[in-house]
Amino acid sequence: MLYLRPRLPARARIEVSTPADAELQVPLNRPLFSWVLENLIRNAIDAMEGEGSITIEIIPEGDHVHVDVTDTGKGIPPSQHKTVFQPGFTTKKRGWGLGLSLTKRIIEQYHGGRIFVKKSAPGKGTTFRISLKG
């Protein structure tokens, strides 16, 4: 949370819930993985239009670790769950639409993991899941 607070918009009324420290060993490129989380959180803040909650969960499952980032934003229609990761995809008035495509590339190519829309519905928010081998 100390990392995120200065990166949140000054007027945003966002509640961020993060897990307690866990003793999980996952090989990471820390700067790149931090950027991934920051990008997902910034997208969530935009989707919530500055008000809502973000929850980050770490779920160990066998030889994998899942990181779920959930927001209470606008949600993503099912038809766009796969296309959100394509370069140029954006719902914003500003921006290049490269954040999620770079996020996917970092998770898959640098970390050997997967990222996908775990669940989302218009008006109900979105959960992105990052799945990494432990």
C-alpha cells in the first residue's frame, strides 16, 4: 500500500485492499511485475472514475500462484474479454491502448505465466487473474 498511495490520483476516493505478507516464492522481475500491477490498478481507477475499491488477492494453488486484481468499475462486456489485450485496444479518450498488451507480454514472456479476465460484467467490475508457476 505504501507503494500505491503516492501513485493514486489526489482526489480519488479509492480503497485498496492488499494481502498480508505471505511467504510465497515466485521468481519475478520485480520492476516489470510492479509495472504490471501499477498498470492494472491505474486501469481500475479509470474504470471506477475515481471512486470505488480495488482488491488484490494472492492465491496459492498447487505449484502455481494466482494474483487476482478486482475492481468495482464499469466492467468489460464478454465480447471484449480477449480483445482487451490486443495492441491499440482502448476505451479511453486519451492513450495508445498499449498497457494491457504490454502487461500480457511481460507476464507471458518474462514470467512464463498467464493473464486473463477471470470475471467481468458491465456495471459490476472486473477481476484480472495473473497465474504464475511457483
